[in-house]
Amino acid sequence: MKIIDVVCSKGRTGFYFDDQRAIKQGAGHDGVFYTGAPVTEGFTSVRQAGESISVMLILEDGQIAYGDCAAVQYSGAGGRDPLFLAKDFIPLIDAHIKPQLIGKEADNFRALAAMIEAIQVDGKRLHTAIRYGLSQALLDAVAKATGRLMCEVVADEYGCTVSDKPIPVFTQSGDDRYTNSDKMIIKSAQVLPHALINNVKDKLGKKGEKLAEYVAWLRDRILAFRSDEAYAPVMHIDCYGTIGAVFGNNNYAAMADYIEELGRIAKPFHLRIEGPMDCDCDRETQIEALAGLTAELDNRGCDVELVADEWCNTLEDIKLFADAKAGHMVQIKTPDLGGVNNTIEAVLYCKEKGIGAYQGGTCNETDRSAQVCVQCAMATQPDQILAKPGMGVDEGFMIVYNEMERILALRAARKACKK
């Protein structure tokens, strides 16, 4: 079945674009706003509204397949593509991509995604956000044209099996780490709370004491309010490099001492620490530092897991982190990889290497990108997936949870009909 037209519309995301460099340099807070001047190219303020582009593919039978182009909250930081604004990129899609898609058969997702990955404009690859949204639309188009679910297309083309149970969902709190944690406990989120520990003075503490107090509070909160004693969520806390900032990025012994103590405080719950250090200089330095700390914890027999994030943006990056055992788990930040075909391959590569696969993303996505990511995850079966978009917990959890349950119900109904 052929694609006969491509239509774009501008949209909003579930969160904001934030200038991470300006925040790290001390931008202030005033309500939801950040104060001070932006420092990253393209930003007009430290925080500004997130933008997306819906790409709709019209099939010859009248069906409409679509995906959403979206970029991460911290665009332009850590080696990522620049700020993604709809006004700049809809004309590019219309001029350079639409002519290449019209008339194409929607019969093979991998081939169509590879075509999009190879397109260059003025000698440059397409922005990751464009490849992200287009690949979602193409996966949906192939599914609609062939009468399958998107997860079934992925399973068929990549040689994997659609899960018969939900993937654990990881919810993120943003700065409202207390109230939002309560929401997570009520909804029995399997992984929580992210916590946004991105400031030493206010959130980690000059000796790490503030985070330690928070972990103890969260432990006690779960024990006090869980509705079922069997509920034992993983604590996953993103530290944005603040542990390294306090103890030294290469002082593995001091960082490990602190992380071990956090692990003891978290018991009886399992703890993951994302981004313990952030080596601003380059990817290789980040890999070396994270691999060193991972080895230190392993040698001690510590069960706290480290999660790679910064400088781990592309499929190539993820393979390098996994090969070097830089972390026990890798965040596959879906918009940063471009096409969802790369997310699929990243999850499968991590599983092959025995590294935890966290199919993540960003709060700055849309309902549609979240749904398509769930479809991919149900086929590749990562260790956990991110509830997205937004930082309000309820909305992102609902979108991801409900999409998984729809897949499970539809496939169960089909199976029952065949008996």
C-alpha cells in the first residue's frame, strides 16, 4: 500500500525545553520559570515551551499513520542536536522529505527507516527529532497497511517476541519529589521516582546528606502506604553528576562509599543511581569514569546499579558504553537516537551484552511518541520503560500503562478467536 501524501502540523510537548548549561551555571527559580539569561545557542530563555511536529502519512486506502517529532528537555547539551522548533523544520520536511516518501510502499519498516536515516540536507543528517517522528509514522504505516500491531511489525522484522506481560514502568517526579512519589506509590509504579537531583547545595547536600535523607523518607513512605506487602519497587534516582561533583569524578572509592551507604538506607528496596558523575569534556572520559566506578562497586559486591545517561546519546554511544561495562544499565534516550529503529537495535544490543536496557526518553515528548515507544518495547522487552511525557506522574503513567494493556488485550482476544 502506497503513501500518497505527507501532512505536518505543529504541536506542543508534555514539558519544556530547558537550557541545561544555564541551569548548571546557577540560573534561579521563580515559580515554574527559570531566571537569568540562556547560554545555549537557540534558546530565548532558560526555560521555554516544548515544541513538536506531527507527521501524518496518508495511505492510498485513506488510512492515516502518524508520529510525533520531539526532542529532549535538555536539547543542545551533552553532544545533542540543537533546539527543535516547528517553524524551522516543517518547511524542511515539506521540501526535502515529502517528495521522497510519496509513492513509497508501506511494506517494510526497516527499509523505510534506513532510507530516512540516510537522508542528508546540505551535507547534514536530519535532526534527531525529525528522524524520531518520521520513523514512528512509518512504523504505524506499515502496521496499518499489513493489518498488524506496531509491536508485531517490530517482532517480525527484528526476530524477537512480543511480551505477554507488561514492561516495568519508571515514573519521574521532577522537582516535586515528595508529592509525586506519593502518586507513584498509589499507582504501584514498579520503578520510581527519578527525583531530579541536579543541584549539590539544594538537593544532594554538600556531603550527600540531603539525598540520603530523601532515600530514607522514600523507603519509609513506601513501607507505610503500599497497598500490598508484595509491592517492592526499584528506587531509581537520577543524580545529574552531583555525586562526582562532591566526591570527585575519578575518586571511585569515595563515590562508592557514599553509594553503598545509599544502598543500605534504601533496603529492603533495590537502588539504581543514574548519572553519578558528568564529565563535561567528552564521551571517552565519561565512559572511563563510569566504567571505573562500576568496577569498584562490583568488586565490593555492592548491589546498587549504575545507569549511564550523559554522553550516551546515539546507537554508537550505547554500544560503546555497553562494551566497556560503563554502568550496569544504559538509558536509551529515545529521541536522541533518531529513528525508533535505532531504539529497537539498542535494546536488543544491550540484552545481547548482558547490560540492563532502560528504554527511556524525555518528559518533553508527546502522547503519540510515548505510545509508539511502548509498541517497540513490547516487542524488544527492555528491563524498564519511562512513563512519559510530562512530570505530573499520572498522565505519563496512564499513557504508557494503557497502551501496554491494549496490546495485551488485543493479542489475547486474537488468540482466543483462533482456538
